[in-house]
Amino acid sequence: MLKKEILQDNSDVTSNSKELEILKKHFSQCFDKEGNFISHKMEEIVGESGLKLSSESYSLNWLGKSYARLLANEAPHTLIKEDKSHNTKAQNKKSQNLLIKGDNLEVLKHLSNAYSESIKMIYIDPPYNTGSDGFVYNDDRKFTSEELSRLAGVDIEEARRILAFTQSKANSHSAWLTFMYPRLYVARELLKEDGVIFISIDDNEQAQLKLLCDEVFGEENFVANIVRNTNSSKNQSLFVSVSHEYCLIYTKNMETLKLKHTNKKWAVPKNNVDEYVKKVKQLQKEGLSNEEITEELKTLTKYPRFIDFTNYWYFDDRGLYRKDNLGGVKDGNMEPLFNPITKKIDPVPPGGYRYNKEKLTKLSNENRIHFHADGSLPTIKRYLHENMNQRPKSIMSDDQRPDYTLLQEFNIPFDNPKQLSFMQRILSIEDKDDIILDFFAGSGTTAHAVMQLNAEDGGERKFITVQIAEPTDEKSEAYKAGYKTIFEITKARIEKASQKIKEENPDFKGDLGFKIYETTPLWDGYLDDIATLEDETRLFDGSSLNDEELETLLTTYKLHDGIALSEALQEVKLDEYKAYLAKETLYCVHSGFSTQALKTLIEKLDSDATFEPSRIILFGYNFSTKHQRELDEALSSYANKKLIELDLIVRY
Ligand SMILES: C[S@@+](CC[C@H](N)C(=O)[O-])C[C@H]1O[C@@H](n2cnc3c(N)ncnc32)[C@H](O)[C@@H]1O
């Protein structure tokens, strides 16, 4: 059956079309023939499960909210093009890592079919809207106030006010929220059910972002708001020297996340372990007694760098340890323990020991019990080297200064890159083979951290990172160093980081390459006359697209059809004609599809058991209406089941 499809059709889009589609799909009984929603039917359904309908609520509103919802619902306006010369280099050929150049809203929309519910972790560090970070609202959509009023469902006056700020490079809270809402909305669709998103932010927009995320992800899916000490040396405030920022964490579905982690709680490595151990060795070298060292360590762990070692103040031949309770139970073992220091019996904890006599004797013989010279309750030794991980803390006091030295080593000047160690810390929370997405790439810290962490723990994490080709300031160091856009910085950082990791880990066999794609505008004239497509008599004699443009079309189609960028297209020769197969989709985009090609296609479908496409996509401009019909008739006139079930889609 021949179907027509317009790839980037926004003619029916409104600010709630996606939600309506979901509602119609799952609650068709709540709609009448004319498409009206019958609310009492929904009340019945909801009421059956004991849920109460509430008319009380609060919500975040701003000028531009309906426009932001419209943007979230629109199809992309661009195509996706491959950087072939980069992608065919040996290291990148098989890479599953992606760097995509373009406006992230466009990119997220392109990814939304192929990567729907497949991303485990998103980290973003968006513009904080500090007033000096250069954030201004910028989009090139050209609506009239009448159009916007109709599509976004707002009155004409409101539409005018929205257009005033979308077209005037504003940086108000409303402008920032309008920028963030559609990006978060589409990003949510990419997350797996137990996926998590981490968003760095500071006081300028933290309050707005929290409420926005409550709306997009659901308040019940809030995980934590981490406070990260930045130890800012700038004392620009008259009153309080602000030395922290935030990282908000949400999950897509808290119940699924909880279920996944019932027996495997989140854990991250303790920070600065080597430095702490080195300090202890230094104190020993200085000839301090054990008691004196313990006192020194108590002071040292008051500093943020060593906060993770609070209580790890004691050591023996095995190493550093902290003391832990041997009691803390109700009906424990009441048999007393012999204290080898006092040579007396120690007191028993009020509820008894948590371990039986045999276990306690074994622990004592192995020198795993800390006895006290004053005869107070004995404690168990918890060694640092046996407890290198801990639950992530809501106050992160480590990794405070930006990695300027690291970037200097790469000869890359960039303001405020995130700390590599902070990124590695949060990336290490989840599984080792996840896809990690960062759609505000900047200097590419997330990509660097993914590769570095893989090299350190043998993981197979993959990254997708997105950066717009934002021009660098002509007076900036970056510009002087030859980086004309931030995208060039991102690319250079990932390449240099990959090189460094390879040199430092010669045995590491993991993926240190990456593929590059970019958004590209639709060609002039393409899709200009969608209206005339309905005219069946119109004959197309082939588009004027060259091979590279047709490849771009194929890449875009592939993503649209839910096929990941890493999935290769397989060339299928149909007589002289070149078609392409990916998963169950056969693409015919070139012109010149002959009767002989059609014959070969039917023979192949008939005789080749491994050739089983479920749909054929034709690029409409390269197939005349006559040709489309021929193909449709030929395919449907065969009795072969494979052919009858084949969808034929003409796409423009
Ligand atoms: C705060 S920086 C991210 C810094 C990054 N975390 C790092 O460690 O280097 C935000 C980045 O997002 C980029 N950006 C802003 N708007 C964008 C958009 N619409 N699409 C893609 N990138 C964007 C900016 O160019 C900037 O590089």
C-alpha cells in the first residue's frame, strides 16, 4: 500500500500535539467522533483506581511557556550530515562515540526516534544566565503574531510580547526558561525509564530550573540537588562570598530506578585517596607517634579535599581504618571479649555483640578489632582499602578548581571547563556500558571523562555530545590560538584527550575515536512546494541533489526511522540501481530506478530468504508519480507474503 509522507511536516503542530497524540493513543474512549475530549469518561477511568481528582495545584508560568511547548512539539527544520573525511579515519570508523555540531534542540529532535529511551545518563552544563556568560535567547523561527497566536493557543497581544523577546536577544528568566523547556522536554524522551539527568546550575536560575524540572520530569522523580563547592577565589559579593554551585538530579521514573538499585546502591570512589595516604606516610616519616598522627588526621579531614576520610584516623600494618560499632543490636552475643592491651575483660555493648563468639575470636586473632587502653567498648576496624567507594554525597567538596592546567597542556583556552574528576565521579555512578549524552558540550569535558574512565576501569561507556558552532570572540585567547568556534575547541579537546589517554594506557583497547555529524539547513527550494505534492498528475523528473546531498538525506531518514547513527547502511545492488538497507528498511533515494531494477528487486524479494525489508522508502522527488504507481502495482500483484506485507512509503 502506497503512503505519502512529508518528513518535516509541521503544518499540524500545536503546543500540545505530542501530549494529545499520547492521550488519543491510550484513551481513545475519551474522544468523540469529532475529536472532542470527554472529561467525565477520563474521571471514570481515574476514579476506578481510587485516584482522587484535585483542582488545586501550583505551576510555573512565564511569558513564552506556550511558545516553548510549541518548539518542543515541532519536527526538526534541518538535515543531518556526516563528516565523511573525519569518520573514515581508522580510529573513528568503528567508533560509537558521537560529536554533533548544531543547535542542540534540532539535534535532540533528530535523535528522538533512533535513541528514544536508550540513554542512561544525561549530563548538561547549560548557560547559567549570569548576565555575563553571553546567554541570549536566539532562534530563527519566523512566526507572525497571528500564526503564533493560533499555534501556541495564546491571544494576539501575548503572541506579540513573546515575539518581542524571541526576536530581541533577551536574557530574562522567561527567555532562559523558553530556551530550556523544549530541550529538557525532548531530552526526557531519550532517557531510559531508569535513566538520570544531571544539570549543573548556579543561583541565577537554580530556583527556576528546579520548578521547571518538577514540571518536565515530575516532582516525584527528583533525586537530589547536589551542592558542589567551587571554592571560588573571587570575592565579588558585598555580603557573602558564594563558593558553590548546584547539580540537580532527576530520573525518568523513580520506581524503575529504585527497583534497579534495590541491591546495588549508588556508589562513587572516595576522592583524593592517594593524597591522603601520602600525607599519612609523610607524618610517619616525620617521626610522629600514632596518637599524634591521629590528631593530625582529625584536623586534616576538616578540609574539604579530605572530607571523605572523616573517621579514617587510625592505622595499623594493614593500613588506614575507621572504628565501627561492634554492638548496635538488641539480642546480641553477651559473652565478654578479652582485651589484649589491658589484659582484662572488656565491657559488653548494651544489646550484646553483633557477631557470635567464633567470629569475634577470628576477628580478634586477625587483628581486626580495635581495643582501647582505657578499657572502653572495643570496635571493629573498617579498612579504607576495603571501603574505597561511598554513596555520593549531596555536598561535593572535591575537585574545586577548573581544569585550566589540563587545557593549557592541550593549548586550549576555555572559560570554566567542568572538572574532569567531578565528571568522572558522576559518570561512575551508573553502569559501565551506558550511553552518556551531553548536549552543552563546551570544551568536551564529558567526552574526555567517558574515555578516561573507560581506560581506568575497563568500561565501555559511549558518549554523544553536542555543541553549536558558536563563534569565539576575536579578542579571546581561543580565537588567537586558532579556534574560530567553540565547536572547534570541543573537537580538538576530544582528539587531544584521546591521544593522551592512548599514550598513558598503551594496552587499553577501548573506543578512543568519535564520529562527527552536523545539522545542515534544507536545500533551497526543497519542500518549497509541499502543497503541490497532492497534485497526482505532477511528474518529477528527478531532483538536482548530488551524491553528498543524497547521503545527507539518507542519514536524516535513517535517524527519523529509528536507526542509530552507528548502524551502517548496507548497499543493495538492484541491476544498475543502488539502494540501501538498514534494519528492515530499504531506501531508494537516487534517481534512475529502472524497470530492470524493479524486476531485480522483486526477484530478490522472492528468492533471497535473508532479504526481508518491511518497508521501502522512496525519495519522492526522484520517483515520478507514474513510477511510484508502477512499483506499487508490481509489488501488490505478487502472491508472495513478504511482498504483500511490505509498506511502500513515498517521502518528501
Ligand atoms: C557552560 S558551557 C559548557 C561547559 C562544559 N561543561 C565544559 O566542561 O567545557 C555551555 C556550552 O553550551 C553551548 N551552547 C549554548 N547554547 C547551545 C545550543 N543551543 N546548542 C548547542 N550548544 C549550545 C555553549 O556554546 C557552551 O559551549
